[in-house]
Amino acid sequence: MQQGFGSSEEWAKQPVGWLVLSRPLGLALTASARSRRRPPLGRWLLRAAGERGRGQPPVGGVRVRAGSPAPQAADFLSAWGRRGLSSCSPVGYVHHLFSRRCSRKRAFQITKSFLPILEWLPNYRVKEWLISDVISGVSTGLVATLQGLAYALLVAVPVGYGLYSAFFPILTYFFLGTSRHISVGPFPVVSLMVGSVVLSMAPDDNFLIDGSNATGTNGTGTLIDIESRDAQRVLIASTLTFLVGILQVIFGVLQIGFIVRYLADPLVGGFTTAAAFQVLVSQLKIVLNVSTKNYNGVLSIIYTLIETFEKIGTTNTADLIAGLLTIFVCMVVKEINDRFKHRIPIPIPIEVIVTIVATGISYAADLEKKYNAGIVKSIPRGFLPPEPPDVSLFSQMIAASFSIAIVAYAIAVSVGKVYATKYDYAIDGNQEFIAFGLSNIFSGAFSCFVATTALSRTAVQESTGGKTQVAGIISAGIVLISIVALGKLLEPLQKSVLAAVVIANLKGMFMQVFDVPRLWRQNKVDAMIWVFTCVASIILGLDLGLLAGLLFGLLTVVLRVQFPSWGGFGNIPGTDIYKKVKDYKNVIEPEGVKILKFSSPIFYANIDGLKSSLKSTVGFDAVKVYNKRLKALRKIQKLIKKGKLKATKNGIISEPGINNEAFETDEEPEDNEDLQVPTKEVEIQVDWNSELPVKVNIPKVPIHSLILDFGAVTFLDIVAVRSIKTIIREFERIDVRVYFASYQDNLISQLERTDFFDDIVRKDIFFLTVHDAVLYIRNQMTYSDNQDPIFEKISLMQESKEPMEFTETSQPDDELDVQEEAMRRLAS
């Protein structure tokens, strides 16, 4: 028998009772409750599994009796040994018997967490949801087709690749995503960020060729190899998409979905508004059909605007009219959809209608030849074979890919959480990272650009009755039809119409500007974060602007922690409630007691703030008070030795007929030789708040107790612990007792680990509430008033030969004990 189980001969005769399959306690075997006295092994098994009741199986128990007679524990032990498991516990043996079933169940749970479709698809309500998903999928697919074409202009790739980007990401997200309502695909902010990388790595200047080899020209007459340029830009965009997907998968595997919490709502609002302004400027030249250089980096938007207005005279009238009409019609109809959404069962797909009409007009009027209008011209039919990314480009785009990965994820999760809250289901942030990461890796192989979700497209999918991602897969089917069959029909479409569709969808982002006055009224710091991020993103570019806004937001947090709110508190009469004295008129501070609340964790950066708030609350500096008292005692000692003062038990008096020269200036040097005049020890009472017979300005100390309210202090670092201990000693030296109230439980254990407590600083100065501390102080003062007064003694010992050094500056911690010893020598 294995050592540790004790003698089991008696227990082995007992029938085996219940097999427990308890999740929190594991698998165990318990003895039958037929006998009260259980041998060691039986007791051990009961402790492992718990017992629901005498003779009853624990929760989750499975009875193993198969008939009569019941199998004996000896049979169990012998079988246990025959299986070579004698070195295991009984729990391990039972776990071995059922490990296969448990491992399969666990494996299925892991599989479902990785493939959420296994969770919701078996519960899909075909009769209730299918029709709604089909209607929603068709509507969303039409919008996704047009937006895919339009957002490709932002990425600076041929518009046909926008259709691929609206199709492939949906396929993988259908299996891996946890949101049931978001529409996966391109988004203008992310597309513009990708486009900035594409333009910086493949500008037009890299593809200038001789006119004899040119396949196209730009508006200024400079010959550009458009075919090579577009191929390189597509490769850069797909490689960037692949790298973004890798980063997102890594973030998901490492469970760092929390990183988006640092993108506060004001920061995201300012960033997306700046991105909308960037998108507007980038599409303005397409609406005007004005050719400009592709600027990138700091102040690029300013340079683009300047050049656009310099060449505004070359505006194509046909494109301008088509663009303005598209913007006007789209915005009006979208406003109607928004105002009458409760009356209109399905939003009017105005983008689709406008596109169809504009395509028909362009084809019938032959706008390209007659008015030199810019049209789509060519849309690839079918799919391109998958291509691997250009790994050599990773080093040039790693920084940008990081910011794009975070922004794309943040937008998708924030939109997904809105609808998850509305329809009462959960979004797994880390799984969303993996879902979008694998979607981007998959779509990057098919020449797509980075996918996230679009607010307008998601709103269409939800408002038209979409229930699950079945609507998303149906929308992908509509995009597939456009890729395979309808792409050729859209070739006469003017690019200005697509640009106008993009601009019309920016209305919601621009409306965020009206959030600034509200933010300013509610929280000025948040308003500053919004404005700073917006301005920085416009001036520096989206990637650097996002970083600058993030750093500025973190800086505001640091400053708010370093300079937190604090104040003296008083009691509301007749209650145990304490409020800030400056904010409430009727609060009363307890007599002789000051209460300070410091609303922040205390660490090395704000410990000076705690000290300054202490001085402001109590009205004096404890170190200066101590130094002044020390100096006054020395002067009294000197004058007593000179015979100019006489010390008695009733106080200090001047000798009759002698001019009292005690009122001397602080700057008068002390005569060290006079300190050696022998005198006898006397006992006098020193009232430090009364006028002393020496000209030393000693600050009054009107309090006897100080309470520090630590209700908002969540942690202390080692610097704070040492400083607080020093503060306690400084106040104790001037007879002010320090107490702590409303502390967090973890602070006590933290203080114990740092050796905070000693003979002076004890745990009895900590109280659960401020009121408890006040009541304790009142009881202590009542008790002390009934005792004999405490006298301060000035001991002038004859054997004291060396004068003590004196300084009015603050002393470090290791010199406090020296000062205390000097004080005791002078006033004992």
C-alpha cells in the first residue's frame, strides 16, 4: 500500500459507494456512508471530493454499483496495482479511467472557441432568420460592391481590386468571427492609411519612362509606366495586408486584445475626424479630375490642397458636375433613411442607384471621348491566382503595419461591441484579433488590401434585418457575382462618382466635430485629447498623428496621477459622513484634527505632491517647526547658563534687575564656550503655542492629530512607503499623531513586506473609516485630559562638552534618529 494512505484493511472491506465527477474538485472516489467512522483513505477521498450528504451522491456523482454484492475497495486497490498505477493517487486512477472522454470534451471546447461558427450555427433558426439574412445580405452586398470600388481609389490601386477586398475577408471571418452583425471589408480610414504606405513606397516618380515605351501619361505630360506602377502598388498593398494579418494573429495568440483600451473614445474621435478630412482632400482631386503629385508624410495634406487649388483651372466640368450631384443626392437620401428608418423597412440603397444611373449616362453620352471624363476603364473579370507576399518589403512597412493593425482592430471591435450590447451577446476581443488576422493573411494572398468593418455597411446589414454572419456570406455572394459577371458593365463609370460616394459616407465622421463642445463642458482634458489628436493627425499624417495622440493621452493620465485632487475634509454634523471643506459650507473640522484625502496611488512621481498637500492642509511644515523648537531650546539653554534666565517648574523668568537679552535675532551666532557653564537639571513646562522669552519665530501647531484618508490609494511603491514613514516620524516629533483610514486591504500586506511597522509605527493607527479614527482620537484626548500634565524637561548635563550641530534644512531618514536623540537630551 502506498505510504500516506494509512491502514486500509478495514476500509477495503467497505463497498465502494459513489464515483464523483466534480469539475472544481476533480475526480474522486468516496466511501459509502454506511459507517460513521471512515478509515484514512476513505476520509482522504471525501476531502478531495466533498460530500453532499450521508448516503447521497455528491453533485455530479455517478454510482458505480452494478448489482449485488457491491465491488469491494480491495478489488479497486488490486486493479489499481495491476494497471501499474500504484504510484498514483486514487484520484489519478479515476481520472485515468475517464481521461479520454474528458479530453475529447475539452478538445471540442477549444475547437469551438477557435471556430465560433460551431457555437452559433447549430442553433441557427432557419425559419425565423433565413429570410431576414437573405434580404440583409443582398442589400449589404450591393453597398459593399460599390464601396469596394470606391475605397480602392484611397489605396491607389485599380478599382477592381476593391472587389476582391470586399469578398475574400468575409469568407474567413464567417468561420472565425464572434460578431454576428458587422460587415467585414474595406473602411476609408484604414484604406487611406494603406494608401499612404503604397504611395510612399511606389510614387509615380519611380515609374517615369521614355515616351516610346509609355503605356499611359498623366495630366502634365510626364510619361509614366502605369501598368508597372499599378502592379507594384498592388504587390505592396497585398504584402502590407499579409504583414498586418500576421501581427494581428500574434496579438490574438498573446492575448493582448486589451491594447485597444489605450485608444480612448476622444482619441478615436479626433483621429477618425482627421482621417475623414484626409480622405476628403484625397478624393477632392478625383472629383475635380485634377492631377497632382502624391505627397506623403508631414504636411502632405497641406501640399496637396495647395497644388489642387493651383491647378483648379484644369477642372473637368463633366466630372465635377457628376461628383457634386452624387454627393448631394446621396446625402439627401441618407438623411431620409436616417429620419424615417422606423417607417422604411429597408434603407434605400442610394449608392447602388446612383452608380447604375451614372454608369448608364456615361455610357450613353460617351463622356470619356466627348468630355475627357475619367472613367474606371478596366475591371478584371474573375479571380487572380494567389501570390506570396514580398517578404523583402517587411522591413520598410513594419512600423506602419503595427498602427494599421491596431486601428483596424479597434474600429471593428468598437462597432461589434455596439451591436453585441444591443442584442445581448459577447464579443471575444482576442478571438477577433485572430479572426481578422487570418482574414487579412488569406486575403493578402489574393491581392486584397486590409479589411476591417465599415460603419455605414454594418448599419445597412443590421437595419435590413441581418441576424448572423449568414447575411455576410450572402453579401459576399453578391460581390462574387459582380466580380464574375457584372464587372464589365461598370467600366464606363466615372471615377468622380466613386469619389463622391466616398465623400458622402464621411458625413458621420465629420459630425463628430460637434462632440467637442460637449466634451469641453464634461471634461476639458478629454476635449484637449480630441483636438490634439485631430490636429496632429492632419498635420503629421495618420500614423504619426495616432502615435502623438496616444502619447498625449498617456501624458494626461500621468499628469492627473502626478497632480491628483486632494483636500481637507470635515464632518457633516450629526453624521459619520466627511466631505471636502472647500466644497461644502456646513462641514466642521474636528477640533485639533486635520483630515487629508489624497485621491491617487502614491509613488515616486507624486510623493512631493503628497508632502505639499500635507503642508497646505495642516498649515505648517513639520520639519521647520521641529528645527525652530530645537533652536529655541538651545537659546534658552544658553541664556540660562549666562544667568539671564531662570528656569523653574512654573516656567522661565528673567532675573530681577537684569536686562533680559533673550530677545536676540535669529542670526546672532551662538557662543559655544558658554554652553560649558555647569548648571543643574530643572523641570519646566514648555507651551510651544505661547510666546517664548527668546526671539525665535516658532510656527504654531494647532492640531494634535492628522488623519490620512487612503480610500483612493490603490498602491504604494517603495519610495512612497519610506516617505510616509518619514512623515509619521516628523509629525510625532512635534507631538502630532498620524492615523490612516479607509485603506485598501492590499496596502497592509504591502506595508508588511516593506518593513513599515516598528515600535513607533504600529498597526493600531489604521482604521476602517475616517469616523472610527475621529472617535478614537476623541476618546484618547478625553482620557489624557484627566491625567497630570506632561512636562518638558531641559537637561543641562555638566558632562556635555561638545555643542550640537544645528541646521534648518530637512534631514534625510538616517539623520532623523540623531535629531530625536538631540531633542531628548535637550528636553528630557
